[in-house]
Amino acid sequence: MTSAVASTFGSALVPGTAVNPLPEVQLRRALPEDAPSIALIWHQGWRDGHLGFVPDELMAVRTEASFQTRASQRIGDTTVAVVAGQVAGFMMVVEDKVEQVYVAGHHRGSGVADALLAEAEREIRNGGHPRAWLAVVTGNARARRFYERSGWSDGGAFDYVAESEQGPIRMPCHRYVKDV
């Protein structure tokens, strides 16, 4: 295989090196100063995964300002992934639920989401829960494929109730589960 890769790129590979190395991902608990980065990643990622798949009334209340407020309020249960000194993604766990996993657009496909999800599973297991669950909007095929590749099973459709200042808003989701 090395010769095929070397001929493709025109030079010999040095044993033990990667052609496209993954970034070094450091995980740590979020700090208050991470809130702006978390809010930006959350807002952009949420729109990418939900636009066209949730009720318009939910889109209307999930503003940039709402994510800034929520990110600041949730620092205590947030873990961030840091790449090259910058927040590249985050996850939030509450009890046996992976509540959020979001990665900045330019870090998608780089292994950041894998590291965050593995940490979420570890936190849930260490919290004494044998099974984890999460909700994925029915139309978010990219996220659903990611969870399935990561060993999660689709436990079926349900209406998730999103809380908002205007009251609860139902949205179609699938419950994914995994023994941890």
C-alpha cells in the first residue's frame, strides 16, 4: 500500500506518518470565556441541522441571542473540544442524555465529533447509567448517519418538546440509544 500511496503523491512516505493527519483534539470542561464560541458553533450547527425540519415557530425563537444566553447558562455541563487553541466543538450531558453535540463547520469530518461523543458516553457510563440516549431531528440525515456509524441505534420516532420563552414546541425526532 505504501508504494501505491507514494506513487499517487509522487514521493515516498516516511513510516509512521499520516498523509492527512487528524488534528490534535483536547477535551476540557467549558469555561465562562468559552460561551461566545459555544454560542456561535451551536447557532450555526443548529440551523444546519434543523432548518426546514422543525416548526417555523421554533426557528423564530432560536435566534443568535438565544444561543448566547443558553450557552452562558449551560457552561457547567459543557465539555469543549479544542484544536490549535480554539474551541472546535462542544457537547452537553445531563444524566443519561447526550443533550448537544456540535462541531464548527470547518472541523466537521476531522474526528472532533467522534472525540466529543466518546467523552459523552464515558460521562454517562461513569454517572452510573448503563444506556445513553439522544434526540435527533427526523430530517437531519447527516447526524443520524454519524450516530449510526458510532454504534447508536434508532429507537424510533417521537415528538421532542423543545422549551422556549413562548412555551413548549413539539418537533419530530428519533430517539437514538446506546449501551455504554
